[in-house]
Amino acid sequence: MKSLSIFLLFFLFLNNSYADPIVWKELAGSKSSGNSRLINLPDNVLEGKKLRMNHWDSCWQNGKGPDHCLIITDEISRDDNISIKFESHPGDCGIYKKSNDSKNNWNNCYEGARRVFIGTKYRDWGSKWLSFSVLIPKNYIHSNTPLIFNQIHRKGKGAHYRMGISPEGIVNVQLRSFLHDNECVKISKKLLGKNICRKISEKYHDPPFFDLKHFSNHLGKWIDVIVHTPNKKSLFIWVNGKKIVDMQNKMPGNSSLSSTNFGIYQDRANQIKAKGKKVKTKWKYEEATTVQILYIDEIRFADQCNKLNLINLGYNCNKL
């Protein structure tokens, strides 16, 4: 009965440009794991998998989170009438699952992160191909903190890669599985025969970055992303049809891939780099005072490229 109600909501939405946006509370489905909930997204924005909302996100809050976190909107879309609008406000930090906060409360900006994210269930990666489109709106105001809009995780080992906007405002992909500091240099030389880690200081290196110009060059334009992970040691990423990451059996492959996420994730801003070191200071969320908004559309999962149906987006698997 609930699925019928959701169908009717989408039917009314698509046939009435003046209809109210559909907020995430109307999309929340059955329990997934822990206190997370499946999000029943329409086929217009998601194909090939089910996604969930994590229980520690600022959005969820035991089902009582703010409506603005995630809505289905007709404000703009990549290929049809609707897209997903993610919106994060100052203080939308959720609850950190390993919190030392005695209150263990929401809006825990000290230990947590600004996070409005949906993603696959843990250990439910399983797709060798992924595509999605993201749009940074024309009125976007950068908060000078990292903003991640997509990442793939490894089982128990953190992120395999992250894609987002750097504190300096550069849209980029960061290969997180290369780790930090001397470990990154060691792994890079072993796998590639050279060091591709980003040098911050004499003793500090960040994982490799692949830069895609300043966010101001992308405002109001859809960024089409195609990701291919044929195995845990390989990673290929195309952006607007151009291959930007080409790592055939060159990725650290010490664990299998487990899940992927989409949305707005601003990692703990209390980890501020200063003179090549991470300085942990209490994050007063005023450090990221702006409202953050992104649109994501056409999320597609498949085991083969041709099943992503990229033709209607202007791409051909044979020409990637």
C-alpha cells in the first residue's frame, strides 16, 4: 500500500510543476540496518540499486530530522523532470557513532561532520560500474572546508576514493586508499614506481589528487561521472567523457570495496592542516556558516557499462 502511495506522489509531482517538493520523510521505507532506513527514490534519479539513509546522519535523527536535508525537486534535472536536492545547514552534523560526547547528541559538530548522505548498505557494493551527475548551483557559496559528494569505501579500511570540492575550492578526486604521510609515498613508489602523493611539507604528504578546475568553472553545469572498478586494485573515472583516473592494478588492494555514498559530507573541520600537520581544535560550526546545496541525478549501477544506458546522456561505452 505504501509503494502505491509513493507512486501516486511521484505521478502528481511529475504532472504538476507547482506541486510541493517530496521530502525524504515521504520516501523513507523499511529498516535497513541499525537505525538506517531505505530511501525509495524514483527510477528517474536511481537505477540498479536501493539506497539508504544512515542513522547517524543529521537528516535522519530517529525520523525527526529537518525536511531540507533531501528532497525530490523539479527545480533542475539532468535528463528528465526531477533530481535529488541535498541541503546542509550549519549545525547539521548528525551524531558520530564513536562519540565521546557524554550526551551522545545530534548536531555534534566537534566529533562528527556535516553529513547529508545516502548510500548503499555496507558490504553491498558489488557493482563494477557506476554513473551519476552532480550540479553545483550558480549561487553556491564555498565554506572553505572540504565537501565530499561521492566516495567508495573499503571494508574496514576507510574510503577508496573521494570526489568533491577541496578547501581551496578545487573540484577533485582524492585516492584515499594511498593513505597519508610516508605511507602514501611508500605505497605510491611500490605500485607506480614513482611518488604521486601531494606534498604538503617535508614530512607530510596527502593522497594523490586529480584536479578538475576551481568550482567557479562548474557552477550551474552538470558534471557527469562514470566510475569503473573491475577489481579492488583498479579504478577508472571519467568526468564529462574524459578519463581523469586510470589506475589499472595500481590501487592499494588490501581490502574489498564495500559501499558508496552520495550527498554532502564535510569531514571534521577540527582537523585543520597547519604547517603540514593536522591540528585538532574544537570545531565551532561557524567555521562553515554557509548553507550547502548540491543536486545529484541519474545515479546508475550496473555490472556492465552498456547496462548504464549512457546514450541518453550523450556517452558511448565503446568510446570511453
